[in-house]
Amino acid sequence: MVKRFLWVLLAALLLLAAAVAVNTLRQGSRQLEVAPAPAIAVDEQGVANKLSAAIRFQTVSSHDDASLNAGEFQKLHAHLRERFPRVHASLQREVVGGLTLLYTWPGSDANAKPIALLAHQDVVPIAPGSEAKWQTAPFSGEVKDGYVWGRGAWDDKANLIAQLEAVEMLLASGFKPRQTVYLVFGADEEVGGLRGAVQVVKLLQERKVRLDFVIDEGLLITEGVMPGLKQPAALVGIAEKGYLSVVLKVPATPGHSSMPPPKGTSAIGMMSAALRRLDDEQLPGTIRGVAREMFETIAPEMGGFQRVALSNLWLFGPLVQSQLEKAASTNAMLRTTTALTIVNAGNKDNVIPGEAQATVNFRLLPGDTTQSVMQHVRGKTGERFELIALPAASEPSPVSPTQSASYQLINRTVRSLFPGTLVAPGLMIAATDSRHFAPVSDHIYRFSPVRARPEDLARFHGTNERIAVANLGELVRFYHQLLRNLNAPAP
């Protein structure tokens, strides 16, 4: 009986191994074969100088004060008028919501749906006390060692300058787009986009404009970020996580610290326990939706066990998930994340406070909702807590299809300009202006052809932000070729 059982077990294992092997081999490459794009001459140093000057304008935006640094934004506008004369002579320019710029480049076919390229003028402030850690002054825009340095070099003035440079070059060559092209440069993206992108969308709706597709900042060309993948990977964001910040308040009886209440009944004690539960018992993660499509696209390009595991998630899913959850960047693709961000209680060392407050930030995975997350928070805190959802919450974006002509247009453009680079869909885990465009387009993509290695990721909103001059030239070529491809018939 035992011998027979062992034979059955061996046969089952052999069948399983065969099934895994066959399934791995049948997962062929999903990468498009595209001929290299014609060489496009770009004055990289000239573009770097334009970006350098743009960085020197300290366009830090404010959530509460719409007029903060307005003069800096207006100086940037004047700089753009001076450095891109053809754009300003040929495209209609409008100022929306005070400081946001909307350019319209009319297409030759009035019946063709227009497109929109997005970037933003505003930047985040420098972390207090970090100035001395910068290799150049944060707003110097210095061009040094093959890089343009400074706040906004990456996020997001590089895309803004590159888009304008591409259009300037196309105008000089006599190019006219078949589809109308909108350039939307928000002035408050870093604080929610309510004065900029939201107002532009309302204006387009009033004008009965329906966009073919939208491209905004987003995912990057990563190099060495994903274990087991040797080639650079261009991840095109086809969806964006939602955003919700919840304020927790819990009251208690105040008193003198010499007579503390029973364990766990003080405001701080109750708040600490609730925050611990929220941190320990987070919303479940899973490899589904956008993350699953990304891994299935990349799997055939990998080698060794990584290819086997990602090609057979039906079997190795739990193992893969456990590994992905160990890194913050990949864990964020699998679940609605929980981040404890603010805690306030007490104002004197010998007084037990009568209230404790905390703020918890959630980034919602498509499939979750702000309502379901609020229910989750309620379940971890109890009825004694008051819960307040802060303004500017947003639901996860719809998922844009990868089989669409617009996604394939981006795919072809990347493959033609960045030889050997893989293209795969991805999930944007931060918030962008593009989420506001869902009412006017079903095809919204978040992608910037900025090259990034693991050591570069900390520069985003961090210290020593920079972009390579050569990479800046690649950004120009990307937008130039993308707009040219709009006029080319689909293969």
C-alpha cells in the first residue's frame, strides 16, 4: 500500500512538474517588434539650459493659499514665452484657475478625438534642515556632471520643458497634427489639482470635448529595480490608486499624571492600541488586476526560477506575494496601504490629555473604495472613536485597457526609441493630475520616459533631485515621436 502511494505521489509530482514546464514555455514574449525610429537631432544642452532656468523659479504650491509664490509662477510663464516663441505664436494659450496653463494645437481633422499631454509647474518644498545635504543649491538649476540639478528637475518640469521643446521642433518643421493636441500644465498638482486640472476638465466638458487619450507623469523606465529582470522596463501606468486620509479622535477623562487611569483607558493608550491594530491588521494583499497583468507581461522576459514562478502564479502565487510584500515599492502594488502619518496628544508632561488625535493615510487599490476603507477603520477602532475623512479624497481610477490603440501607440513609441527596453502595464501608487480627467477620457496613461535605478528613487521629492542631460534629450524625442506617430496609420 505504501509503495503504491509513493508511486502515485511520484506520478502526481511529475505531472505537476510537466504542467509547470509546459505553462512556462507557452508564455511567449508579449513585446512588440518595432523598427528603430529615425534619429532626431535634439540640442540637449539647449534644452538643459531651458530646464535649468525653469528650476530657478521657486514655484512651490500651497493647498490653502492660491496666491503663494504667484510671482514665481508668472516669471516661469514669461520664461516659457521667451524660450518657446513658435509655441506661443501658433498655439492658443489660456490661463485657467489663476496660474494653470492650457495650450491648444488645432488638428487637421476636426472629427478626430483630441489628445492631452499633461505636466505640472509646481514643486514640493525642500525638507527643512536638508539644504546642506544637496550637492547644489536646491533651486540653482545647476548643470553639472551631465545632470540638471534642483527641485523640479525630475518632478515635473523636465516633462513640461520636453513637451514644449518637442512641439517647438515640430512647428519648425511644418508638422501639423491630425488630432488636436492639448498641453495642460497644472500649477497645483502637488496639493491636489483642484484649482488647475479640475478646472481644465470642467472647461473641456463645457466645450463638449472628449479626449482620445491622456498622458501624464507617472511610472518610469526602471533599471535594476525588479529582481531577475536584466533589461530596462518601461512601466506604463494604466491605473492610479485612490487617496484617503482619516483623522481619528478619541476622548478620555483628563487628569493629573500622578493618578493615571486604568491601563488602556487613557486617550493616548486607546489611540496607541487602535493605531497598532491598523498597522498590524492591514487590508489584505493579492496579486490581481494591474499587478497580475504586469507580472504576466514581464515573466517571459525573465530567467530561472523567477520566470517559472511568475508564469505559474496559480501555483507559486503565495510564495511570490510573500517576497513582494518585503519591499515597500512592490508591496504597494498588492494592497491598499496604511500609513500612520500624524499623532497629536497632550501639551504638558504632568497632565493626562482629554483627547488624542491621529491621521492615517490610505492609498486605495482598484477594487477598494473610500467607503470600504472607512468601514475597515471603524472595525479596528470601535465606536468610541470619531472618524473624519479629510477633503481631497479620491476613489481609485478606472483601469485603462492595454489592448487600446492609444496604449499600443505608447508601446510602439517606447520600443522604437529605447531598444531592448521592455514595455509593461503598471499601477501608479501616487496621485497625479490625470485622475481628474476620467470624466473626459477612458484612456489615461501615467508614464514618463525618465530612467531610474534603485538609488535614484529616493531623489523623488527628496534630496539631490536631478535628471541626466542625455535623458532629457530622450524625453524630447519621446514626445516628438509620439506626436509624429499620431499621424501615422496603425500597423
